[in-house]
Amino acid sequence: MSLRGCSLLSWLPVVFICGVLAWAYYAYLLPLCVYTVTDTTEKVCYLISYHGSLAMLLWAFFQTVFTPLSRPSKEFSLCKAERQALEGDGGDDGGGAERGVDMQRELLRCSAHSLPLATCTESGAIRYCERCQLVKPDRCHHCSVCDSCVLKMDHHCPWVNNCVGYSNYKFFLLFLLYAALHCVLVTFTVLRYFLRFWTEGLADTQARFHILFLFLVAAMFSVSLLSLLGYHGWLLAINSTTLEAFRAPVFRGGDEAGDFSLGLVQNVRQVLGEDPRLWLLPIFTSVGDGQSFPTRRRDEATSRLLGPRHRHVGRTLAVPDDEEDDEEGEEHTVFVNPAACSSSSAVIFMQQEEP
Ligand SMILES: [Zn+2]
Ligand SMILES: [Zn+2]
């Protein structure tokens, strides 16, 4: 079970956001629109735009919060024999170092054929999560807060008490967009009355303090949300994630072998979906399965990786299927090279057992 579901404290930021929105709703509705704004047309315009942007903000926000994590499918998990070999005496295969290197090359080649992997570790090994005991799909990372591998993980966001990844990145983007719009709208509509506060044109009532704080809070959130929106708009345009912006993915076959960026329009479509009419709605329309991604240069090697197996994996999004993960009756033995191990990853050597 993930940590985030167990801790009530982890929900505090979500409750805080809801609290701020609830207070702002009261302050905008009564102190501003009912008690302060006198012109009916202005009042109606304010109320319609406020409720419209608030509804979209809340829709995107709760979609981001409550969309389940997208985990790798069972095909990426190790079978029982492989796990046992990993937990056992890794690397003690009785062979020499040269044999180990050859074995590694051969087995990595085998892995490339069996799973749709275009990326690897910096040392060229298969990306593996010891905690989840699975081969990490491209762009998948382990979240220590959620204690799970998350597909196309962007970052863990405490404000939504959820991992932002393949399954909810579109919702997160739209949340930023509508939250920024909402705050900018409030800032500019309240500005006029905020200025009256200083020129003493506003009656000295409790309402004017709500208007004062409404402006300050909305302006503060506008600045931070617009900055964040700009950053994620840039990531969307170049088809990257927050994690990848800090550490670029390493492609098998070298830097020129691949790039997830397919050009601006295709990059946007990958996250927001193929149909532009649905781009601004917080419903899931992201392209693909979250486990493999097209690369810019789709030469023969890449096409092979994204071939029939890719389509097969594409059946599942987040929920692992119940298929056995033994592949076509082949027996594999797994060895771990301690020299190439890090705290979170290990090089896997897979060798077909000799008869
Ligand atoms: Zn993991
Ligand atoms: Zn997480």
C-alpha cells in the first residue's frame, strides 16, 4: 500500500487549497459582488466568468488528485525464477569476468527484443527497479513517496497528494491553466476595488478587508501559477518531464539514436490527445500506453522495438493484467553484477538455462 494513502497529513495541502478556494468564493460572491459592485451588468459578468473558471479549475484539480497511479504492466515484472536468482547470490555464476560481460551483452540484446525499451542507464544497462522488482519502461521512475514505479513520472506533487505522471499529466496541466486564469481574473476584477481601499472610496466595512486580502492572495497565486504554467508549457512543447529536464534520458544506441520530441504539434498531441476539441477538457485523451513512446528517428531498430510487442503492451494503461509473466515457456536465470549496481538499479544478466 502506498504511503500517501496512509497518512492523513499528506492530505493537508489538498485541504488547504480547498479552504482557500472556499474562502475566496465567499469573499468574491458576497463582499465583492453583492455588497460592493453596484452595476448589474458588471456583477453578472463577474459571476459568470468566476463560476466558469472555478468549475474548470475544480474539475481538473480533482482529476489530478484522484486519478490512480499508472504502474507498469506485469510484462515488466520479473518472473519467480528471476526474482529468486536476484535475491540469491547475484553474480556468483562461477564464470569469469569476460564471460560475465559477454553474458550481459547477450542478455541485454534479448531484453531489447522482449520489451519495448528505447532507453537505458548511463552505463548502457537495462533500467531496473529493485524495490518493485521490475524492468522500468521508458520514462518510468520509482516514487519513494508512493512507493511505486510510475509511468512517465513527472514529479510527486504534495499539493495534489499524488504523483504527476502519464495518467494525470494532462489534468495537472489544465489545473495549472485554469487556476492561473481564475487567479488572474480575480486579480483584475478586484483591482479596481482594491485601489478604492487606499483612496478611501470604499466603505469602511468588513467587506473591504476581504477585498484587500482577496486581491493579495489572487495576485500572489497568479504569479506563482503563471511561472509554473510557463515551465510546464515549455516541457510540453519539447516533450520532456521535470525529471528528464534534470537528467536527460539515455537512449540505447547513442544520443543520435532517439529523441522523444517529435515536433511541437506532435508533442502537444501526445499529452493533450489527437482531437483538439478535447484539449481543454480534463478528460483522459493522452496518446499511447505510457510504457513506450515514439522517438524522432524511427529507424529499423526503433521500429522493431515499437513493433508487435509494443501494440501488445499497449492494451493496458495502469492496471496490470493477470497474464503469467513467463515468456513462451523460456526459463531465465538472472544474475546481478554488483559492480554495476546502484541503490536503485541493477544490471540484469539473463541467460537461458542450458539443458
Ligand atoms: Zn519501483
Ligand atoms: Zn509519488
